[in-house]
Amino acid sequence: MEQEPQTACACCSGKHKNREEKEKKDLMNRLKRIEGQVRGIEGMLEADTYCTDILIQVSAVTAALNSFNKVLLENHIRTCVAENIREGNDEVISELVQTMQKLMK
């Protein structure tokens, strides 16, 4: 996928990816569900819900975020990484390795 420079924030590489509409919609739907789960946890805390019940919901959010990361990583490898390698840009492999190291902390 085409990557263009954009204004970088402290957490971003400054690269840009034009995603297909279906991919973007699927990822956004996942994030909105996760956001709803987090708001549910806020409500549980406000309602003085028992600690273990909240912990179980936090675990569900963690699992949902991990699932989101897996889908995004697979898409990244199949598109950005593969395209860069085909174009002779092997630096993308180092970038992928660094990203995987950060994800596995």
C-alpha cells in the first residue's frame, strides 16, 4: 500500500497507509466494541462492582486488543511488508522485527 509522510506524533512513525474501505471498517468496528467494553468497565467501577468481576472484564478487553493487533499485524505483513520487499526495501524487515519485539513485551 502507498505510504506517504504525514505529521508525526511522539508515538507514530510518520508514515501513512491507505487502507481498503472494508479493512478500515472492520478495524473500526473492533475498536468501537473495545471502547464499549472499556466504558462498561468504567460503569462497573462507578457502581462499586466487585473487584474480580471488573478484572474479568479487563481481561476480556485485553483479549480483544490482542485480537485487534493480530488482525492488523497480518494485514501489515500481507500488504506493507510484502510490497516493500518486492520493491527491494529490505529495511522493512528490521522495522517488522522491532515492532514484534515491542508487541511481545
